[in-house]
Amino acid sequence: MAAGNFAAHLDEQKGGPLSASYQNFNQMTDQLAKTATLRNDFINQFSHEFRTPIASIQGFADLMQERELPKKERQAYLALISKEAHRLTNLSTNVLTLTTLESQTIVNHH
């Protein structure tokens, strides 16, 4: 379990006087597995959400460097770059807030 393998379960029928503890252990491993799955899903989703605006910023910045653009088109690209930069800022702020809240929850449970 320390290495992240939450598939371990104890046979509650063989627990005798400890069967309630076996049941609690099994519930704990199930909850840890669900938490690990949620964490992995979050990381995958966040990574995708974070890469999308970066790709957009990079693409528009590259376009602006490659060729002469009419002022109106250049302003439109700059507006999109700014919008995507704000999106990254919001994502970063939300993750920092989430991390802070998670840390406070863990501290408060002890």
C-alpha cells in the first residue's frame, strides 16, 4: 500500500474478533484507490487545460514573427494571446487555491 497499490483486501470472514478492523481496512483501501484515481484524472485534465492555451499563445506568437500582418490582424492575435495568458493565470490561481484548501483540510483532520 505504501507504494500506491490499493488492491490489497483482507478477508473479513477470517478476521475473527478483528473482522471489524478488516472491514475498516478494506474501506480505507477502497477510498485510497478512489482518491488516487481522482487525483490522476485531475492531473491529466489539468495538463490538457494548461497545454491548450500555451499551444495557442505559441502558435499566434509564431505567426506574428513569421510575416508582416495588417494592424487589425496583429491586434486580433495579440488579443487572443492576452486572453490565453489570462486563462493560464486563472488556472494557476485555481490550482494554488485548491492545494491550499487541500492542505488545510488535511491539517484540520489531525
